[in-house]
Amino acid sequence: MQRLALVLALSALVAAALPAPGLYLAIGFGIGAIGTGWIAYRRRGAPGFTRLAGAAAVTLGMVGLMLGTLRVVLALAAIRHLERMFG
């Protein structure tokens, strides 16, 4: 589970840097990484590295989610600015 969470988290970070559909992929991968990382972290009987990898995936997934969301907000702000500029 922790490997999937880390793959999703790294995918979210990479997708945040990609053009056009990357921002939406970053949001989706970030949410997936947070969910799977949380599940991996919550397993009390798991070894320490497994729980640590889950916590790292939650953190990286949150960063990817925030970067994707920031790109969406900036795109909407630019569209609104252009709309006001041209009427």
C-alpha cells in the first residue's frame, strides 16, 4: 500500500509541472496519495518504515494537491483579468 501511495505522490508532483491537463492530474493524484498514504500510516501493526512511507506520501500528496490547486486558481484569475480587460 505504501508503494502505491508514494508512486501517486510522486506522480502528483510531476503532474504539477506538466502543461494543460497536468494541473487536474496533480489534484487527482494528490488526493489518491493522501488517501492511500493515510491507510498505510494507520496500520498499527505495520513496521516503522511502512508507516513512515505512508506519512511521507501524505505529505508529498498534499504538496502536489496544493500546487495543482494553485495552478487552477491562477488560471481562473488570469481568465477573469482578461474578461475585465476586454469587456
